[in-house]
Amino acid sequence: MQTLRLSDREVDLETGHVSGPGVDEQLSSRLLLLLQHLVDHRGVVQSRDEILEAVWGHLEAASDDSLNVAISGLRKALGDSERPHRLVKTQPRRGYLYLGPEPVPRDDRPESERSDDPSAAVAPDATTRGRPWRLGGALALLVLLVLALSFLRPGEDGQGRPADGSSPPRVAVLPFEDFSPQGDQLGLANGLTDQLLHDLAQLPGLEVIARTSTYALQGQALTVEEIARRLDADVVLEGSIQRSDATVRVTAQLIDANSQAHLWSRTYDRAAGDILLIQEDVAGAVAQALSLTMLPTAPRSPLNLEVFERMALGRHGLDGRTLASLREAQGHFERVIELAPMHAAAHALLASSMAQIAGLEGRAQQARAQDPGFERFLALIRRAYELDPRDPDALRMRALLVTIEEGPEAALPVYRRAAELAPGMADTHGYLGHTLSRLGRYDEALDELRIAARLDPLNDTLTVWRSRQL
């Protein structure tokens, strides 16, 4: 048996078991193959194609991001996530290079089973090509099959996203449908969807597909299986809302994208004002169904249904990215601030809408004195951060403010803090990647843009940003 002895952990190169102080993990079969290949070629740069063929079998077996996600998962398992990477280094435009220690033998047999007779050792099989610790022939295939069946989680698509804890489950929250008699509760339905997206994106053990991508499929005649394939999701949360006078019925169900099995479903009949309590129940049930731990929920302000609906309408206006939709969004956020002056996200998103309108009107580069709205734009960002320094939208806009006042380098810690608090927010990773690119840190920029693209696969802007780094 061979093992890698790292600074704070050991990795069994046959079973994939990772152990150490406070560490007890199991590599997926894919990550184990990846590690074995890199260790085999220690000190030699391996191109992406070479790795894909060795680990996935052929180039078409993996998507463009499969290797990136696998490398990230392997680094995490090896304790090599912090930059600069010590063990698995990226060679820009060339591939990856393993510079960790060589494997060393380890004999875990009980003393009574050990032999001092050198002839008792089994000679390496010729099929191991010089790797005595790798099983050969049919036995190796059997071991790999057992590993795959043991560590495969529901929803793995064979595209290289690890099945162990190194790759969180990916959930797509589809826009809730409005089944109200008059069909006039879309704002309430979208508000519920957006609040679920917001809360689930703050869970560190979950990847949440961004609203830009899920709403892009709204109204299309697609099955859950087809939607999951388009969004590369493991599970899909769908539901409906039906309001009648002062009551509301919400139905929600969580579906395994691979087996189509219902992991959880429930119907809520509550007062319309309890919509946030329903949302919290749904988010908690999703977390429990996926074996996650919910973050402590911040105290909620009393719900104003108009605020709830206008925030959803404003976010949709931002998604539209046209002057008309952005001006509509601005109006909704202005109204929210009138109704709820302590609403941090409304201040941040109002500033965002103003910035995007200025950009479309060609005013983005004007000096402060030439644009009377600029000082209010800055004040809104400061107020949003003051109201809630943990709000993802407030933090993202705070980073933009720091970029304006101190430069992009100073904004990086703010973006990273936002990504830490809400790891599932695609926008944060996208802007962080864009900022890193401006600083010429292209390797780091690509990492962030790939995360953003994985969370928001149908966002054309992210695709363009990422393509500029390749």
C-alpha cells in the first residue's frame, strides 16, 4: 500500500482515504484517478487533454469545466486550496503540475501477518506500467467499479464533478408558478423564489444556480430532467403559489434530477403575511433533505407584501438590462425604500440600477461634478453597507465603491468577504473574476469566472468575460 504523506494529512493512494488531525475524508473515484495520474507524472506538466484522456477515458467524456472543478476539489482534499498552491500548480495555457512528495510504502497489516521474507512480496503486474501500488487488469476495473458505486451521489452526471464533499450538491430553484384564480400574483411568486435563492445561496455546502439562468427557462416546455441537464443541476426545487384574499397556498417539491424521485414535498396553507415563514420552512427542508446545516437566520422585519413583490419586480428589471427595464427597476427600489427605509438590499440594488442606466446612457465615465446623481449613488451604497454589512448585494456594491475610491486591488478583500458569506452568489464571483482580470491576475480570474459560469450557466455576460481570459 502506498501513501502520500503531506504536512497535515495522509492520502491512501489505493482507497482514496484522506486522514489527519481533524481530517477524515474519502476521495471520489474520479478524484482518486486524477491524483494517481498526477503523482505518476510528478514534476512533469500534464496538459488538459492528457489528463482528460487518462481520467475520463476520452476528451468528449467531460465538459470544459469538469477538469477545473476536479482540480479544485482535489486541492481542497489535499489541503492545498490557499494560494500560492504548493502541491498542484496551474501552468497557464499548458496544464497542471504536481510538485508534492513522492508516495511511500505503508504496511498496515497486523504484526502477525507480516513476513520478513522478501520473496513473499508480490511482483508488480506488467499492466501497472512501473506503478507497483496500482492494481492491474480486471482486478483494477473491479476496484474502480466498487469505488464508483460506493461514492457516487445521486445526480452525478459523469462530467467530472466529484461525488464526495469536495463538490457541493447543485440545486436549481425554478420560478414558482402562479395558480391564483386571477393569475395576478406573479410578483408574490417571484418574491418567494428570489428569497429562497437568496437564503440557499448563503449555505456553504450548497451550490445554487443563479436566478438569471433559472428564469431564462421560464415558460419553456421542458421536463425536470431537461432543465437539470441544461443547468447541470443535481436537484430541482419547483413549486406554485395560490392566493385567495388573505390566505395563500404554497406547494413545493424537491426532485432528484437523476432518478426523478421526490426527495421532499409539502403544501402550506397560511395567511398571506406568513410568506417569509413559509420560505424559511422550505429552505430548511431543502437543507435537511440534502444533509446540510442551515445558517442562523437573521431576525426578519415584519413583512410588507408590497415590499416583497416590488423587490422581485426590481430584480427582474435588473435582469432585463435595457433602459426601460432598468428604469422600472429603479422605480420599484425607490418605492421599497419609501416603505422600508432600513432595507439594505433595496439601497444597494437602487444604486446598481442607477449605475447601469448611467452606463447605457454613456455617463459612466463622467466626473462627479458633471453627474448630479453620482453623489446619491455613493450615498446609497454607503447606507446599504451601514444597514447590513453582511448582505450580499450591499457587500458587492461596497466593493464597487472601494474600486472607485481606492482602486481594484483594495476591492478584492470586500469581494472575497462577500463570496465567503454567500458562496452561491454568481454575481459576486463574476465581479471578483472581472476585477482580478483588470489586475492582470488571469489564472485567479479564470477560477472565479468558472465558478460564476457554473452557478449561472446561461448568463451571456459571464461567458464573454471568461472567453477573454482563455
